[in-house]
Amino acid sequence: MKKRHIVIMGLGRFGGGIGVARWYALQGERVTVTDQLPPEKLTESLAALTDLPVKFELGGHPDKLLNDCDLLVVSPAVDKRQSAFFQSALARSVPWTTEINEFCRRCPAPIVGVTGSVGKSTTASMIFAALKAVRGEGRCHLGGNIGRSLLGQLPEIRSDHVVVLELSSFMLEDTPMIGFSPHIAVVTNLVNNHLDRHGTMEAYAAAKRNILKFQKADDIAILNRNDPHVSTWNQHTRGKVIYFDHAELALQAPGRHNQANAAAALAVIKAFDGEERIADAIGALEVFRSLPHRMELVGQSTNYLNETVDWLNDSKSTTPESTLTAVGAVPAGRTIIILGGADKKADMRLLAGDLVGRSWGIITIGATGPKIADSIRNAMKLDSRGDSGLGYRTQPMLIELRTLEQAVEQAHRWTIEKCLPNDKSAPVCVLLSPACASYDQFSNYEHRGSVFKELVGRLPQTSFHG
């Protein structure tokens, strides 16, 4: 049989493009990968494919690739409405698909799909940890938007296994092509995000609801009771609806939001196995540690009172709402926050008001730094309370800087200048939670978080946890 020519549009640096390219190449197909980025920006991804006969067209998407293209595989990162190459493929009636669709239509095991605006990676990872504790190490698989394609593991996945997939709105946009919704759908929350891609909040919500759209009567939807949007989505599924709230566990992962993530994980375990193994699941959740770049403790220093200062890396936070969640998980009045980055046109006013009431110091950086600082100043004008009466000020220190390196140096200087209030009942925190995308100064949020870790590790008298 003649080998098909498979064109992969978007190699990227997070695993999906690599996984689908490897999978098709190992099936004996002719594979060409095209990406807008030049080779020097894709070094690690290219290295992952050097053992296979894959061709590359990098630094753009030449139309000539469509001349003999039998199947176009489109990365979820591609905005198809804005892509001239994709629109040209449609005009030529070139068949197309996505990596996640190719996996889902072949997967023999029940799938737990997890989506939401904030916390879906952590929730998916908690579910995976709990399932492994209950079902055993080799019988559970984690993939999807978390950066791991499972196509290569298909030969190992059996019908009595369980697959956990983190599903982004970009992925869910295209799952109706195959009429797919997971056996168990978990929805954490819905807040404004990716409106630069989806256009409107309703379009964004509609993409998320695809996780429920094709569920059958024997499927299950696990929804956040406390989210004003998600709590009403019972009308969008034909499956059984289970609501989750908050757990009350001794978690190592900090914050009330992680108690909600744990409650969602326990709801999944109960849906599969009832109460019989719930103690094993709880044990796994209580030793679960925060994921990299998500409220991750990366170092500890000492302030002028010989108190410990926790340095927390929440670089994954790219929206005001996720930073609001992070700020709610750290001590009020004892936190210095670093935020700012590339502009996603998000409204910072609600976040600014919360920061004025909860932060001791605020450092803005990056392209959005001046905009955020202006929002903070406006919030300060509206807040005339002065001292909170709880031992901390409601008018935080504010400084605008340009780079993350400058911000880390400034935060460290603040902690050793005898400025923070003396309150032994709560730790001091320096929190990187940018509320913005990273691509003004960094290649991605992981790069930003890694630079933060490196900078913290250089500080004098700091124990490095990275």
C-alpha cells in the first residue's frame, strides 16, 4: 500500500506534536512537520525525533506541503480561523485531525477528562495519583494538555485501565469532529480566559462544554458546585451529574483551591469504586506535592527577624483569576507578589483591589507592568482604610521594574530591610504569580518559572528547593 503523507502543523515544545509525529512515523507513514518557529527555537523537540525519518519545514508553513498532503494534523495552539495555511487546506478539501482526537477514537480504556480555566493540571494529576493508589501503578495513564501524548502508549493501554486526560478549550474545540466526550468529565471552574482566541466568553464556555456534549446516560459529569457557571452545566449532559465542593484533608499542596481539586479527585474514585478504597485515595492526595510552576516552593531564605521566607513559583498563572486564587492561598499582609508579563487584554481591576487588601509589597514587571501598576494605584485611591487593625497595612509598597531578575533582587531587599510586620503566626512569602502570559520576555511559562528558580537559588543564605 502507498504510504500516506501526514503533515503535522505545529511541533511545539510541550509534547503533543512530538508524540503524534512519532506515532505516525512508527506506523510507516511519510511524516513532515511544519512550525512557525525556526530550528534554533525547537532544539529539544527536534532532538526527540532524530531517530525517525521525519522531514521538517520550519520558520513558516509553505503552501507546497498541501500539494500531496493526505492528512493534516493541527496543533491545538494553532488559531485555525487566523491561519492562512489551515484555510488553504480547507479550500483544497484536505482531511484534517488533531492529536487528541486521534488518541481518543482509538483508546480502549475509559477516559476521565478534566477541564476548567484554573487548576485542571493539578486536578488531573491528583486524580491520577489517587487512581494509582487504588488501581495500581501500571493500570493508569495521564496525558493530554499536561504535555504528554499517549498515542505511543496505545499498545500498552487495556480496556481495564483508566486514562486521565487534561483537556484545554483549544483541544475541546475539535472533539465534536469525532463525537467524543469522556466517560467521566470533570469541570473545575470557568473564568475569563483565552478571549483573544475564542472572541467571547460564550464561545469559550461552549468549547469547554464539549466535554459534556456527547456523554451518554451511563457516563458521569463531575461539576464544581461553587462555580456560578459550571454548577448550571447539568443541563448540557445526558450523564449522571455529581457535584463536588471542598475536601478537608491534610494536604501538602497549599490553598483552599487545592481542597476543591482534591474533592474532585475523590469524586472520581467514588464514581469508579464507591467508598471501598477511599482511604487509599486520601493517603495519596495527602502526600501529593504541587506541580512545577504551580504554587511550587522553590527556596527559603531568612528575613531580618530570622523568620523563614518562602519563595513560591506560580509561573503557570497567566490570568488575573488564577493569581487571585494564588493570593488567597498565602498569608494576608505577609506576602510580596511579583506579577506582569505579556498582555492578554485581561481586566486587572478585581485583582488589583484584592492585592491592595492582601499584599505587603507588589512588584510589577514586563509589558503589562505599567498597566497593572496603574490599576494598583487606582485601587489604593479607593481604599482609604490605612491600617487593617490585623497587624498589616492595606496600602502595600509598590514598585515598577522591568525584569524578573530586578524583581527578585528587590523582593529579597525588602525582606532584609526590617519592613515586614512581625507576626510569627504566619510565614513570609515571596510569590511569583504573573497573571499574564510569558512571551514578552520568556519562551513560555516553564522558562519563566525556571529562571525564577535559578534567581532564587543565587540569593545569599537561601536554601534552594528547585
